Amino acid sequence: KEKIYIEAGLQKLKVQFFPSVANFYLLYLPKGLDFTEYLLKEGILVRNCYNFYGLDGNYIRVSLKKRKENQKFLRELKAWLEGSL
């Protein structure tokens, strides 16, 4: 249920993500390093992929959590996108 919820939220926000069968997603966000820092201040930890082979600081990896945490992540993503674009 949470995979469907997160995918729908990311699509609604028009965020590019890569399909996954695991419990995490790889997202492409311009200024991903800034977003990682923003989330940390909000108490949300994500993995920036700047040191993954073939990726840069615009890619982050997020894990699925329970509904409450996933809602918070999507809410903060929406707020950041609206404030940074």
C-alpha cells in the first residue's frame, strides 16, 4: 500500500523517480544536495547519491516508511519544490 501511495504522491508532484521492487526509490531532483540538507533540518534522513557511480548530487534515495512518515516526506517535498522553483 505504501509503494502505491508514494508513487502516486511523486507523480502528482511531477518528480522523476525510478521504479523499484525494493523498499526504496531513487529520485532525481535538481539541487538534490540542498533538499537533503533541508530534510535533515526537518528531522528526515535520506541518502544523497552524489558518490554513487554514474550519479551526482541531483539524485537521492528514499526509503518507504509507515504512512505517517511517508506523508511527512511528501509534504516536505511539496513545500521545498514550491519554495525552490
